[in-house]
Amino acid sequence: MRRIRSSTRTSIPLALLTLATSLIATEATAAKITGDAAATCSGLVGAGDNAVKIDSASIVAPSPLAVAEKGPTPAARVTPANPEFCKVLGHIAPSDPAAPPIKFQVNLPLEWNGRSLQYGGGGFNGVLITGLALPPAYPFGAPSPLARGFVTYGTDSGHETKPGEPPQLFALNDEAFENFAHRSYKRVRDAAVALMVRAYGNPPTKLYFMGSSEGGREALTMAQRYPDDFDGIFARVPVINWVGLQHAGTKSGLATMGEGWIRPAQVDLVAKAVLKACDKADGAEDMLVLDPVGCKAKFRVEELRCAAGQSGDQCLTEPQIAAIKTLHGTYKFSFTLENGLDDYPGWGVSGENTPAFGPTGGWNAWWLGKAAPVQPPAPNNGIAWIYGAGGIQYVFARDPKLDVTTYKPDDHKERLLQVSRLMDSTDPDLGRFAARGGRLVILENMADYAQSPYAGIRYFENVQRKLGTEKVAEFARLYTAPGVDHVGSGAPANVDILAVLVDWVEHGKAPGDLEVTEQRLDTPAFETTRSLPLCQWPAWPHYKSGPVDRAASFTCAP
């Protein structure tokens, strides 16, 4: 890891420094840790209300910006500079002695701006979210939320994944699974607020939640189940129709068993065919599909079918074409889940060969892996198979030895309905959240193969149908980022949604179309190499004139 010590501040663009200063100096009530900071911090240790116990609390010295050579995602390579703060580690004891505790970390800056930010998790969680990393989609060089004066915090959601164990093992315990579904985030939120009162003498004036993937599901869960608890919420690539996703991912994996598996060279073949069919649709040939919805309707994978006697990497066999159609197609249940849903929308097109950051990126990471699916799932299988097949065994059938190829949802209908009630953040009635002044931003990355962006798009449209388009425009936004994969690579993906939410919640500045940037990770300046408009759904970027790597050359239009 390379540490950058000499000019962390001067490396941050002036606009970001100005923004950070304005955020800290706005109307939220600023405060300092009361009395002697070290004594107040250490004095937080001990038992609290509602089975909460603070295990340790200590002052942490300021830390410099650091950039790692490698990481599982682009943002994970950046460790932002943080100020002096009180690091609090605690847990909430379970009711069931067989269930794990809910662990959490709360970071209390010595200079507080009166706000708090809860971080969401990822995957099946099981790892403590520290609240010290970059939030979802955050610009690499922007001051961290903690550096901006926010109290930040996160949780492991009530279980710890251990090496060699399936990530879904915890789901065999009812309390642990309910904590994962929603209870842990609420309970940790309340524990964090109590700590703020003890440390500063006041509760936060504004509370924010930001999460991506599973954390995006958690974000929408907060808006739906606990609408009084947060003022501003950001849900990036949210896994909202959770039951549908696990089943659709498993079915797509099953389609690649044996002859259906697609080799990396053939993934490149499909990606190039998609670009050939759709790249110029926005008016510029820039190696991006800016209208992925229109492209999905236009692209025909059958055109890559092998001719009689043909084989190899320059064509696709019938089983491979069938597998791709399974991925693109809708997964259908024979019964209705929560909020009237009985299906999961298929995945889209573009970004099939997005290079992987660590284990994540494009078809090769999420769908196909490095080898065809096996049972039990192997580390070199696609993540969707590892998650989906494991979910079938541990969450739905609750039989770790189940042969997934024999699984039928109808045989486990009552369990699916139970899990849907707990996990599916698909309730479109956000009226209470809106009535108390809550603000919501959803961001879907359109080259996402971890979850279908069309699930989030459908959810937003269902909210509009429930509450009315004009009403939704008062409190919610949906943005779509073309060419961006699940973790933020492949195309411009970085935008400071925290600043957007603060402006909207606290100053009434409703956001319009925004701008996303692609940044280098090898210099402290985090140079912007490309930018694009981030358009409100259903608009997408259309080329006007000028350099294709600058947002000003495009306009948002339907």
C-alpha cells in the first residue's frame, strides 16, 4: 500500500474542498465531544439500554490518504484521510442464545457537524462495516464523511462469516436471518444516536443512510420499514427483489452447466456484437452503449449462432444461446410474492466483458466464473451461482445438502413467502417517508450483472404509480449510469450523492441531471479521465458535439 502524506489536501480539487467546507458550515448544529475528549470517549464503555454493550472506545489519531495497488473494487483501493476521532466498538446481545450478536462500529469526530451517516453492507454481510471507507459512488479525492464532520457507523448485520464457511450459513437461525433482513440496521441506528447524545450532549439534527447492492436494499428497507429514522437515503444498485434475484441467478447458473458455459473469448464476441449493434445510437462511437434499454430490444444473440460444421470462439452453440436468453429473460414464479410481484426482470446488455476488479466485473465474474457451475459451489464459479445456489440450500430449502438441480420453488412456497416478507424491499408506498421530509436517491448501473437494474427501475415506476409522478418528484430521484458495472467500473461512475442529499434535505435544492466521472487511481490528484451526464430516468445521454470524453458534449433526453 502506498501512503500519500505530503499534500493530501492540495491534491483534492478546489470545488470539492469548497463543497466540503460548505457542508460543515451549514445549518446543522455543530458540536464538540464534551469535556476532555479522551475521558469522554473511554467513558462510553459499558452496558447500555436494549442489550447494547460498548466493548471498547478510544481516540484514534488522524490518518493520511492511502491508495492500494489492488482491491476488490475501484473504490476499495482508496483509504481516505480521516481526522482524529473516537472509535467505538460494541455489540447488541441476541434473544436466542444460539444467535450471534449484532456487532457495530461508531466513529465520533472530535469536531462534529451535527449529522450522521450509516453505511450499508454487501453480499450476505458477515463483515463489520467500519464507516471509514468511501461511501457508494463517492469521488476518490473527496474528503471522507468523517473528515467532513459526520458521525459514521456500520454493522455486521448480526453474524460473522468465517473462512471456509458458506456465506449463507447464518440463515439457518431465525433471529440471525431477521437481523440480516432489517432489525440490525434499525437497532444499530438507535444505539448510534444514543452514543451521540452521550458524547456531544445532543442527538443528530440530520441522519443519512448510504448503501450499495445489499446495502442498497438496506437503504430502501429503511425508507419503507422505518420511515421516521432517516432524512436522506441513497440506494445504489439495490438488491430489492431479493427472493427473485436468488432464484433468477440460480436459474441462469443452471443454464451454463455443461455445454451452456461460455468461454471468455466468447464473452468478448458477445460484447463486441453489442457495441456493433448499438454504440452509434447516441450519435458518437465511444465504446459505450448509452441507451441500453433500446439496445436490449435491438440486439439479437441468434446472429452469433454457429453455422453447420462451425465451432470455436467465433460463434455460439445452441446451449450457449439458450443460456444467454435465460440471463436476458424474465424469471417467473407460479405464485405472488410481497407487494404483488411474481417475477424477476432479466438482465440487460453491454459491459459483458468489463474487466474484473478482484472478483468483480462483467459476465466472467458475476455470471460465468472461471468454470461451469458445480455443487457445492466452487470458488471459481460465478458469484451469482455461489450466492443463488447457496441461498436455495440455506435460506429457502434450509437443506445444506440439497441437490439444487432438483429444487422446485412450489415445494417451498410458504418459506419463500416468509423470506419475501422479510427481505424484499419492494413496498412502493413511501408516503410516510415523503410526508416527514425524507429524500431518496436511487442509482442503477446499467451494465450490472450482479442484480438486474430493471428491478430498481420497475420499483421506482411502481412508486410513481402508487403516489403519483408529481408527488414522487418532490422527494425521490432515479438515475441510471450507462456502461457502469455493479461496483463502479467500465464507465464514469463517481458522483458525490452525499452532497446532493444534504443540499436537498437541508436547503431544499432538488437535484436535476448530474455528472459522473471516471478517475485515475494512481495519483493523489485522482485525475478525471472521462465524464458523462447522469440522467434522470427515463432520459439517457445523447451526443451533441465536442470531445466524447466530456459530459458537456452530451445532453440528457428521452
